[in-house]
Amino acid sequence: MEERVQERQVEDIPLHDFYTSKAYNRSQQLDILKQWVEQKSILFLGYQQFSTIMCDNGTSRTSIDCQEILLKVPHILILDEGHTPRNEDTNMLQSLARVQTPLKVVLSGTLYQNHVKEVFNILNLVRPKFLKLDTSRAVVNRIMSRVQISGVRKQLKTGTNLALFDLIEHTLQKDEDFRRKVAVIQDLREMTRKVLHLLQRDSLDELPGLVDFTVVLNLSSRQKLEVKKLNKLDYFKKASVGSLVYMHPELKSLTDKYSSTGGKGSEIDNKEMDKLVENINLRDGVKAKFFLSILGLCESTGEKLLVFSQYITPLKLMERLAVKVKDWSLNKEIFMITGDSNSKHREQSVESFNTSADAKIFLGSIKACGEGISLVGASRILIMDVQLNPSVTRQAVGRAFRPGQKKKVYVYRLVAADSPEEDDHFICCRKELISRMWFEWNESCGDQDFYMKTVDVNECGDMFLESRLLQEDIKVLQKR
């Protein structure tokens, strides 16, 4: 961020931050804050750094001075990735709300994350008591009169903001009356038009293009048997175990065996994984099979592949499959980062993948590859599992589809057919729909503009998917 500011600033304004100044304790941080106060300058501060200082219960003069400066001195507060402090129960949001300047700007490409109330938490940060404004109250009353969900309304406390948020969420996600959805969206847009502003990213329009597919895969007979057992599990266990089953059922068997001896599935070493890979029947695992097929196609066309999963074990399996089948090596043709990767390893892996002619594939934990990582060396992206928060997947796609990309980017979001993952996919689509309708809607939009289109595999415009190698297990192909 600091480098970008330095590149674009029209006058020489001093920049301050704790990291480059190695200001690790409160006394050192206070020295930096005093330098910032003395002249017109910019202070860069991480959300966690800010929250930690503000929640410091120490009674020392140094701690109190740090807090007072951060609350009273800023003339303008700019929140990059401003959806981060969206939870009203966190110290982060409560601390930011205490900053006294009325000039607050939130920058976010994914403002809607999981629930309407999170958007209003951010709006209230920028414009305190936003819903109590006369203009807002008029629209709120109109929305409450539109929604007709008797079963839900009886359970909600009428007149509370929570009731409003839940009614809006329910209407936009589950109401079958599209006209009512549109009416509520129009109300939301009217209410927020003076505080929410959409900035069209012309830089993305200049890129070669983005083709985004959802690929629903028929499971093998072995996988179908395992899926029947998933319904007995709680939601989170169902998702984590399901990710193994959809990849390959042998992965679940290995994890169960490892866990029975007191280990964790994520701790399975290469030796154990290699034993599995040595005897694996790829036809039993449709996602593992799809992965190797698309990897081979990328190799034949000279393209690099970027693969995301929210779980470590499937990533390890894909790494060892690439080693066995392609005779590739980690940190030469194959690169991988997870939440445990340190910053040095991340930087080296990203740089090598983007610049090395030997690099073929980058495997990443989807949440570890967040904002700021550029993987423009890849032109094919494989999303191995469904994220209930659609913005996480959108940000993952943005690692390759961003300024600096020289090729058209193709995205393949894999979904296991007739499984709990397909149910999650439908929930995710509804959340994505809310965001698009709220922030991108216009009067020319119709119902069809907000839903993915089912396309013929043979006429999808992607030579990879039109190959028999990938078509064999596809049940449904959708295109954004």
C-alpha cells in the first residue's frame, strides 16, 4: 500500500508505520505517533494493531497517550478492505467507531459478505445512526410494509434493526416473488445511494477477459456410498469430511486411520500420502481425476494452473499426485502456501511461480491467499470446494484476474453433485445474488441477469471443457 501511495502522490507527504520503524512496544509506537502528529503525514496501521492499542487496559501514560492520539488526531480515516471490521461484537468495529473524525471512507470490493446486517454495521461506522436519519426511516417503513413473511415476523422483535436486517435477508434469499425482491433492492439502493458509491474498475476491463464456470461433477459409486454417511455429521464435520470424500474416498480412509492413532489429518506426511497415491484408482475420485486432467491440459498448452482449497489434506494429495504422475518437484514446478507458511516463503513462492519458466502449478489454502497476493502467472484457476462466503472465492479469483494479467483467465468451480456441497453451492449463489442486485442492479436488469446460465459443454467456448478428457464426469455446466 505504501509503495502505491508513493508512486501516485502529487506532493511529498511523509509516510509512517510501526512495521518498517520496528516500533514493537508502546513507547516506540508513541514516538512514531508523535512524529505523525507534528506535520501533515499519513499513518498506516493494521486493523489488529489498532484494535490491540485501543483495547490495551494498561494505565500507563504511554498507553493512554497512544489511544488519545488515535482517537482524536486523525482528520480522515480510510479503511482499506473495509469489510474486515463488519462484526458488531468485535473490539475492532467498536474501537473504530470511537475515532472522532467525521471523515471516514471505506474501500471494499466485497462489502456484502454473509448478511445484510454486516453492510449496515459498516454504514453505521461511516455515517453514525444511519438508520435513524429521517430519509432512512421512511425507506425502512416502506421495506417493512413490503415484506410478507408472517411465519418469520412472529419470531422477530418488531421495530428493532435486527428485525429489519433479517426480513431483508429472508426476502432477498428465499422469497420466490422476484418483483418483491426488486422492490426491496430499489429501496436499499435509494436508502444508501448517498453513502455507497460503485467505482467501475476500468483496469479490469482492459484485461484479456474472465470466463467463470461452475462445474457440477457426478460422483463415483464409492463416493456416493460415503456421501450417504455425511448426513449423520454436524455441519462443520460434514463440510470437512465431505471435502475429502469429494476429492477421493481413499483420502477419508487415510485420515480416519491417521486420526485413530491420535494424529490429525492435516499432519499426514508425504510418506503416508505417497503410499495412498501409489495404489490409488483415480476413477473413484472425480475431483482428483478432474485435477489431473486439467493439469495435463495446462501442460500441453503451456499455461500455469492455480488451485485453491479451504482444506490442507486435499492440497497435499494434489501435490503428491503431481509429483508422482508428472515427476515434478516442490518449489520448482510445484508451489504451495498455507496458513502456516511464513511471509518469506510466501513471497519467494509467489515470485518464483510468476516468473519461472519451470513453474507449473500453485496450490493455495484459499484463506491464506487473500488480499495483496498477485498470481498473474496463472491463467487457469481451479476452486476445489464451495465457500459459503462468496466473497472469499471472488477474492481468490482476483489473485490471477488483476492488473498485470496477460492472458484470458478461466475459472472452474467444482461442485459434487447430489451432495451436501451442492446444497452449500445453492446458498452461496443466493448470497452472491444479493450482492449483485444491491450494488450492480439497474432498471434494465431482468430476472435472468442475476442467475448463472446453464450452458452446453460442447458449446461453452473453452477448449479444455470441450475435450473428452474433462467431459466424462460433468453433470451440469454453468457460466457466470
